[in-house]
Amino acid sequence: APRWAIQIMTGLFVHFVGQLWTYLFTTQVIAFGKAYLPLVVITRYAYWSSVCFLFSGVFAVLTERMRSTFLMSYTIAVNIVSACAAVIGLLILSFEFIIYSLTTQAPIWPEVNTRFLREFRHRFKVTFKFFGERSK
């Protein structure tokens, strides 16, 4: 039971952090006239990956309640897609950190704050994936 709850919580968390990133990005442009366009914004990762994590959790709930081969196969497929989305997110964030550190001389406070949120989101996601896998 905790596995699907963690998947749904991760999906919701990623989605709401994505909304916060969007807010920080737009206020950064308005307040400072300077825009750093993160890869996460370009790829819209926070929105499409959160859908993967939510569907993964929902299918796990459905499979647990109504056991069938059909649902089990879809649950496995969605879990594989969700794992791939997590790996893609790690790669995007790694490239983001490298590009940002090479191109930015003196970051302004929203950029520092956004970087902190990206690192927090990454640690949150890895922690929940680790504990979700161990609770099986």
C-alpha cells in the first residue's frame, strides 16, 4: 500500500514544484529583466513526468483492488515509463547544473532559490523511490 501512495505523492510534489518554478521564472523576468531559461522549463519536465508518476500510482491502486492480468500488464508498463521519466529527469537536472554553472557569472537570488528547489526535488524523488522500492 505505501508504494502507490509514494508514487502519487511524488507526482503531486513534482507538479506543484513545477508550478512554483514557473512562478519564479515569470517573476524573475518581471522583477529583474533578466531571464535564465532552465532546461526544465524548456522540456516541461515537471508537468509530463508528474503525469507518469500519478498514473503509475493510480494503476498500482487499481491493480491492488481489482487483480487482473490486464491491469497488471498496464501497471508494469506504466511503472517502466515512470522509471524512464525519473532517469530522464536526472539527466536533465545534471545537464542543467552543468550548463548553469558554466554560463552564469553572478546569480541573482531567484536563480539561487530555483537551484535549491531543483536539488531538493531531486533528493525528495530519489528518497521516495528508494524507500518505495524497499517497502515491497
